[in-house]
Amino acid sequence: MKYGSVAISLAVGLCAAAMPAVAQQVAVISPATRAPEFMRVYGSSQPPYGFVAFCDRMPQECIVTSPDDARYQATPQSLSELDEVNRGVNHEIEPATDMEVYGVVEYWTLPKTRGDCEDYALLKRHRLIARGWPSSVLLMTVVRDEKNEGHAVLTARTTQGDFILDNKVDVVRLWNQTPYHYVMRQSYMDPKVWVSLDPNDATTPAALSGVQSVTPGILESSRDLP
């Protein structure tokens, strides 16, 4: 996937396995955060074509499970669920590229034994929804990682902030405590609509390789606050 002048690929083995577990389960807000704990939205975006194909194959995974757009309460139990699901999937699924598993460059799906970063995130989303979390607070997200490479994670919108479930690390961290540059994610109002998280991409570039345009629905406000 091309994003501006920076190459982003979610299909060529850029998704690393989980790092060794650390003592702290869910990272909390620190005074030195680089941005507010809630993400800001800068406009509409085009979804990755792998996601569009995934919704075509598995439409039940791309529906609104709750009409409520409120943030999920960040109780000790809910944060514990984030940690449990993140660690469980990280250690259950073996990292592998789509080419290795399916023989194609880009294929988003719920993995059974092996998968890449977006597959980890899709499975975590699926399992949290099965536990009663609404789809509106579990958002697939595309970032550029610390190596400036494409990566997919799951964002959980809670009253304490936007937490990131990541197959690279077992710790669930607030988005502003990760080393990533955030590119785009699902809208909390419609799972099939994607929004831009990049302040330099407020108008959504017309030419994007690896994404497919869709008719956008109603987007959330330009600043995603509690």
C-alpha cells in the first residue's frame, strides 16, 4: 500500500510475533505522553482492499453490533479482558505472511493457526465482540511502525483512552504510548467506513495503491473525544 511518499505494506511479512511478556498488563497514562489519550480524526479515508474483500466474504464481521457510539467503560474487568485477549491471540497464532498461508499477497481473515498482523487484530476484535464488547469501540487501525513499515493493530475506545492491541507486544498500551505513526482506522459509526488519523491527509489522497474506494457513510466528528 502506498501512503503519500511512504510505502506501507500489510501483506509482505512485516507483522512480527509478540515480544516477551512484561509485568505490567495494561499501560496507563503517564505525564510524558506525546499526545492526548484520545485519537483525533482528520477526515475520511479509503479502506484497505483486503478489508473490503474480507467484509464481502464475512459480512457478519462488518456489521454494527450496537447502535451506541459511547466509549466502553475502562473498568478493571474490561481492561483485564483486553489484556487476556491480546496475550491469548498473540501466543495462539503463529506469524506468517498471506503468501505463505494462502498463496496470495493480501488476504484479511480470521486466522486458525497462522496469520499476519491484520489477522491477529481481526481475531481479537471477533473475540472481544463475543464477550459483549460493541463493534463501535473495536476498530481496525493501520499505522507506520518504528521501521516506517506498514502494520495493523486493533484500537479499543474506552473512557480512559484509546488502547492498542498489538501482535508485536503483549502489553496493551494507549495509542500515544506506542512508537507508531497512525494512518487510518475504522469509523466507530460504521465498521465499513474508514477515517484518516494523519493530520497531513485531511483531504484523503486520490491515488492510493492497495486501497479501494467505498461510498462513505456519516463520519464521526473531526475530533474523536469522549
